[in-house]
Amino acid sequence: MPRYKFTPIINNNIEFYEFLRKNRQVKTNIVHYGTPVMHNPSAAERATIKTAQHMWTFGDRFYKLAAQYYGQPEYWWVIAWYNGYPTEVTVRKGHMLAIPLDLEEALVILRAY
């Protein structure tokens, strides 16, 4: 499931963006995703999900962990979101990550908001 599955699709035909449509040679409107609003899980929500602990080491990547734990590297963002890291650059060597073992259960928390 892609991370934008529950994000609204916006049909942008606002007059303010007319100059963009002209520059892009679009005659009617531009269809795009709205900005997803995500929150990091609370301590209570984290307590309900079984996780594996992983110590971040040199060479680790979120997509590699997602491939290892979920068999699908495209779910890298779930591990980043669950631990509150916007990018891999913000994770330091030696930090402990909690990796939700049940992907569907973690996504239920995300859909609640």
C-alpha cells in the first residue's frame, strides 16, 4: 500500500495558478495529491504494537530494513515515521530503532489520523 493511498486527490483549477497551467501547457486543471498529515505514534499506541529493536550502524538504510522485515523496500517510510525520523541523515550510529513487526497494525495507527 503506498503512503498516499488515503491522501485526497485535488483537482486544482484555481485561477491563482493560471500562470502555471499556461507555462506547462495545461488547458484545464492540474490533478495532484494533497499534503498528507501524519503524526508520530504516541507512547500508548507504541505499547500496542510488537516491535523488533535494531541498532543503527554504518551502511544502514530505511529501505534495506523494510526489505528485511517486510519483504518490501517501498515501506521504508513506515520505519522512519514510526521512529520520528524524517530522513536517514537524522539517525546517528548507535541509535536504537523500533521496527513494527506487523505492518498492517502500524498502518492502522497512521490511518486513525
